[in-house]
Amino acid sequence: QVQPVESGGGLVQAGGSLRLSCAASGRTAMGWFRQVPGKEREFVAHINIIGDTYYANSVKGRFTISRDNAENTGYLQMNNLKPEDTAVYYCATGRVASQFARNYDYWGQGTQVTVSS
């Protein structure tokens, strides 16, 4: 299996929390992106192999990206969720952590996150 597999999406009220998981194949850089219908895919956060992280301004201070290298799994902890966070969230893996979608080699199928007001 090369394609990462996301899980953990769902419906939550504004102010609530969700944790997304991404099961990857091997130790790779990992990024999270999100997309709503009619809009381009938007960068959320990324983490490299040694754990350096970077966030979009819109989620900084609310979301935390992490990884468990022993399990080849990444996580996106989302706190204080807002209705504007509603989107399909995608995990992407590649050799280099990047805020640009084109730099990733493999993409998951996506998981829906819906935040109600």
C-alpha cells in the first residue's frame, strides 16, 4: 500500500475538536490539505521526517500536526473548530514537506469534516 489512508472525520459543533489520522507507507513527509466544492485545495499543515512542522495562518494555534514514526502514522489534532473549517481533508505524502500540493506524490481519499454553528 502506497496511498495514505485517512480516518477520523465527522460532524462536530463549533468549538469542538476532532483528530484525523493518516496511515502512511513508510516514513515520509506528510501534509494535510482541505477542499470545499468549487474552491482549490488549501494547505493546512505539514510535518517532515524529523518532526518539524508548519501551519497555515488560518489554523495556527488551533490545529496540531504530529507523527508516530514507529507506526508510520500522522495526526491532525483540530481544536476550537469553526464552521469555516468544514471541508474534505486530505493527507498527502512525499519526500519533502511542502505547502504546495504539487510536491506530494501520494494522496489519500479524503475524509469529511463538518463543523456546525
